[in-house]
Amino acid sequence: MKVLKTPAFFKRYQVPKRRRGSGQTDFAARRVMIHQDKNKYNAKKYRLVVRLTNTKVICQIVYATIVGDRCVCSANSTQLAQYGIPVGLKNYAACYATGLLVARRCLKIMGMDDDFKGKEEVDGEEFHVEDEETEAERRPFKAILDVGIRRTCVGARIWGALKGAADGGLHVPHKIKNFPGYEAAEGKGEEAKYEAEAHKSKIFGEHVKEYMESMKEEDSTKYEAHFAKYITNKIDAEKLEDMYSNAHAKIREDPVGKKKESKKPGNTRDGDEITCNGKTYTRSKKIGLERRREKVAEKIKAAQEKMLED
């Protein structure tokens, strides 16, 4: 038989990285995003990291170091409840609001929120903050979009977070060819079409509104089960656009938001007895190495004295 893999092959074989083998990280794409010129020593190269889970959207501003990534600021869609969006935390509209939140939060930390307001009127049109004329001496804060292993098809939710960050005042290099409402040219010489209204409708949850209305008419039982959280929070199809527009305004006013107050334990200790919520438990205290050695010596001494008595 012909030997296909010689000993030389196995000597040169290099085991792939763990996250590459498990399909969690595209290291070829990551290498391009974090690569920095040698003449820009210690200059940070920021990334806008967008990750979608089964329950929420996570956006982070991150830069790479030799020892690992460092996060400047982050925002996730569960924090949108502070701004009036308690439901629908993983749709396109929530992605836009989360991207807007992380952008305003990042600029607030950098002290650039007054110089770069972004686009306050949401209309779905193409917007690049670097093209705007401002009196600021500093350049816009630049971040490269990091989508991980997500597919970048037309109309994906990732582009909602990108659009929110761009409208929020971050310089995120992008094109509109993947936004909802974009139609590529059919033939040579023809121009591509982009309907900003179609993108705006996705930002304000028009697709969710239409689905709610159609389901309510066709099957009210299924509607009550599918949109139970909306009904609990007294949000119907007509209130969706106002909910998102009000949330955008609140995010611009105060992007930092409220911090949760840490709950102090109500436990009281008396020796080895601990009282918690009216119940008493026995929990021995740590006595340290020296005290343990003394106890062992006392037991040995007591045992020796007993033996001598016997």
C-alpha cells in the first residue's frame, strides 16, 4: 500500500486551536481585524462585537492585547427594559436599540458624546459620521464590526446593531448592500436600489406589528400564548412604534442607565450559629492552621494522659 502520511507529515503536524476545532472562532477573520501596523505601537484597534443568543443581543466595544481581549464597554438587550422596551429582546428593532446604546455609552466614556451626536432622526437612510462636518478636534471613534461565525446575509439582525451604532455616532466602516430594502442591480449598467423606508420599518418593528395583527385576527388563542409577555406589559401592535421611538430618545439622554443595588445578606453570626430569615444553622468558623495544630496537640496530650492513668 502507498503511504499517504509519512512520519515527516506527523512531525510537522500542528494541532488546531481549541476554539477553531469547536467552531467558535474564525481565527483567519480575527487575525485580519486585530492586525495593527508596526509603526502604530500600542495603538488600540477597536472592534464592535455583536453576538446573538436565544434570548438576547450582546454588543461590546473590545480591543485585543497579547494576554487577551479587553472590553471598553458593553450593552445587552436585557438592559433595554430601563428605557421602556421590556419585550422582544432579540428582534431587529432590539438589535438597533442595543447598538445605539453601546455607541452612546462608549462615546460617553471617551468624553466624545457632545462632539458626535450621530443621527437623531431615524429614517433608515445611509449615514456615516465621518462624512459629517463638526467642529470637534478629535476624529470619530472607529470600531470594526466583528460578527463572529454568524452568516452575513441580506437583512440579518446583525446589521440592525451596526446601523444603531452608526446612527449613535460611531465610525463603523460599512456599506448598505446588506441592509433590509437593498436590491442589487439586475444587469450591467443598471443601478442598485435601496428603500430607506423598508429599513426604517424594520427598525421600528413594523414586521412584528403586522405579525401580531394577522395572528390576532386568525387565531386569538395562539396570539395570547405567543405574545403573552406583550399582553402582560399592556403592549399591543399600535404601541410598538412609540415604544421604540421613546426608547431611542431615553438612550440618548442617559446611556449609562441605572445600576442594580447589591443585596446585603441579612445573616447574623454568634459563634458557630448563623441566623438567616428566622432560621438557625450551625456553621463552624475557620480557625486557621496554628489553632488546628494546637487542637491536635491537645487531643494527643489528653490521649497520652488517659493511657497513663489506665
